[in-house]
Amino acid sequence: MALNLMMPMKNTLEELKSIALLRDLPEAQLNWLAEKATVREFNAGDIAFKKGDPIEYLYVVFEGRVVFKIEQSGQFREFGQISKGDISGALPYSRAKEAVVFGITAGATRLLCLRKEHFQEMIRSHHELTEVLVHTMISRVREFTKTQQQNEKLMSLGKLSAGLAHELNNPAAAVVRSAAALRKHLGAVPEKYKRVLLIRLSAEQVDAVNDLLFSKMASGKNAKLSLRKKTEREDELTDWLDDRGIEDGQALAETFVEYGLTIADLEKILHEVSDKFLAPALEWLDNVLNTEKLVKEIEEASQRIATLVASIKTYTHMDQAPDQQLVDVKIGINSTLTMLSHELEKKNIQVTLDLPEDLPKIMAFAGELNQVWTNLIDNAIAAMEQNGALQIEARPDREFVVVRIIDNGAGIPQEIQSQIFDPFFTTKKMGEGTGLGLDIVQKIIRQHNADIKFTSEPGRTEFKDFLAGNLIPYQWHDIETSAKAAELLALHNISKTDLPALIFEDGSHRLLPIPPRLRKRSDSKPRLRKKCTTW
């Protein structure tokens, strides 16, 4: 239970002087703070404040700790803490109105508490104290943002890593399995090769058998046969081989059916090599086809691994500079889907893509934009039941590229739609989300001078991103020497002398191509935004 105590002002002043952030302030200002504030004492486990409480007090921790805990789906997880010497709660110019966490004391704790109603007087009369508190607020926001973005990235990384491990495990296991089978298979080759060498055939007979073999290899494995039809053909070939005294007829039949050999083909081989040499000839065919099959399996599995590694490289953009560049939205979305393929397969979700090949590139931080796709697609997957449908489409719209991500999940309830972009708001269970995914999405979108909107009803939720096309932040005098600016000009077929096709914005020095619909007015003069400079 919390206790409210008025401590002697002299003792309070001395304690304020012991706080590192405050010790260099004029004593008169510390006296004012000690006079206006109260000191509250708490026992271990007391609730200093609750989620949803108005933020009315500035807190200075004199003794003990306050642990911040977030409630998520009825469970609590530790979010952070403040201890002796820390300043928290309401701060000058802060726009925070309600607590989003619970503050629970750990051990005996003493807090100096100053009500917000004294802030106006402090701002007018105690500038140094105000400056310290404002700097504290800025540092707190910066550290908070950094920590939470890192936590969200770690959670996303954990989820992607689990899916990636699953995706890599299948082809890696296939490589190991096929390599072991190939080694066993090749171990029996010397004895079979000896029998092949004893076959006496003319060049024409060898060519006939080779032509049949290579035609079947070129056609590849016959994947169109149903299980029933495949079994019937294997039984037919096994009977044919058994009738002619061929050993391991069933094993040979399985390989032959996979590559589309029929009884007619075997009759043709029999005609060329005679009964005497039929067995070694068929063993040789089986050996070549099995080797082809196993090497092909290793090749396909290795290619799958290479594709996954390439997708990771594309997704993270780890080999590119961390600045804005021309980004192909299609590549980012496809690499994100590859990273999340395990989650999609687990729910058997059907993905429909509508991404035109001629979709304009946009200027963006590629890695951050991929985080947007990851969070939006992951939320869509979580909202859908088994056999859901996910639709992703992109279209140019004036000077924007509009990306729509649509799922057929249960939808976002009307009563919480206004909260989904709020930090820490989530309907997911503990450990499945931090409540920061959409908050981060919104921040990244705004960082790109873009916008995000959504509509939702049962059976259809659509997130729509409006991304500005080809927006490049460059000072105008650097444009001639900038490779990226040259790439932009080439993209729009704009020459250096074609100034009316460009907009220069003072202050931020941004270069933006005017959309075709704005390039000419009725008086044939270019429409320019703000002040236009010259080359």
C-alpha cells in the first residue's frame, strides 16, 4: 500500500542535490522543486500507477526501483525499470496523457512527485530546471524508440529464423539423403560395369539403346501419373521382367516407370540386345537413370538453398549502403513472402500476387520497407484460419505506387480500429507480438513521406500503402555528380536541360519529377512547386 508523506524540505533538498541530473542546478530552483513536490513512500509490490491512469506527476526516484510491466492478453511482461537517480513520469512539453504500462515497486521505494499543474510556473521562472527535464524527455524518447524497435526486430528475426530453419532443413536433408543414396548406388557400379563390358553389340545396336535412354532422360521424370496409374504400370513391367528371369524386377520397374519406359520400350531393347544380354543392358539403363535422378534431386535441393540464401540477401539488403535508393517493390514483397513461406504453408494459405512488371521503382530505405511488408503480411497470416486467402497487389497511381495487402480473416473489430497503430496495443498472446508492429510500420511509412490506410470488416481486411514515386533527397548542386540522380533522370527520360520537368524544393533540397499530368498547363508553362533554381 502506498504512503503519502510530506518530508522536511531540508532533507528533500539534500536528496535532490545528490541526483546527478540535478546537482548542478541553482539551489533556488531545487528549493522551488522541493517546496512544490511531495515525497511518497511505497512498500514492495505496491502499484505506483496503472495502465490507463492519467500521467499527472513528474517522478524522481530517491530510493528503490519501479518496474514497468505491460499487460498483454491477461499476462504481464517486464518492459523496463527506473531506479535511484532516475527521472520519469510527466515531463515539460510531453504529449503523453495516459500510462501504457503498470508501475510496480520492487522493494521499499521513495519517489519525489511533482504535479503537472506546476509546470507552467517552472517553464516561466526556472529555465535551467526545465532544460534538464526536456533533455531527459528527449533522451527517454530516443532510448525508448531504439529499444522497442530493437525488440520488435528481434521478435521478427526469431520468427523469420524459425521459418528459415524449417525451409532450409528440407532441402538440406534432401541433399544428405540423395548423396548417401548416390554413394550406395555407385558402390555397386563396378560389378555391373563388368557385365556391361561383356556385351557384344554393334554400333547401330548401341546407338538404338542410347537414343532411347537419352530421350527418356531429356523428358525427365514422369510426375503426371496418378498413384493408381503408376502402380498399375509398375506391376505390368515387373511381370514382364519376371517372365524373362530378370532379378530385382520390381526395383527396375519403379525406375523405368518414373522415366516413362513402357513394355514397348523394353521390347525394343530386347530386340536390339537379345535375351542373352538383356539383364546387363537393363541394369545399365537403371544405373544411368538412377544416377540421373539422384544428381537431379541434389541439384534441385541445392538450388532451393541457393534461392533461400539469395532471398535473405535481398530481404536484408546487407550488401548495399544504408541510404535511400531506387527500390523495386516487387522484389521486396517476393523476398518477404519467401521468408514467411513456412508460416503460409503451415496454414495452407493461398497467395495471389498482382505486381505488374512495369511497376515504377520508388526511392526508399529498402530494408525498412521490407520490415513494413513483413509486419503487414505476418499480421494477415495471424488473422486467417486454415486455407485462408492472401492477396497482394500494386499499382501506379499518379505520382504514387499504391500497395494493397488484403486477407480474408475475421477482420479488426470496430471498437479497436482506432487503436491498432498505438504503441503496445495488441490482441496477440504473450510471446507472439509486442504491440509495436503497426506502430513501426506507420513510422517507417511516414519516414518515406508516404501514407497508410486500412479498411476492415469480417472476411476482408485491406491495408493500403501510398508510396511516393522516385523521391530523392539531394541538394540541387550535387545532382550533376550524383549517379542516383542521373539514374532518376534517365528513368524519366529527362535531360539536364529539361528543367521544366523537375521540381526543386528549398529547405529540404528535394528533387521530385513532376508527374506527366502536371508537366504542362494550358498556357504551355511548367507548373513548379516553390522556388525553382537553375543548373
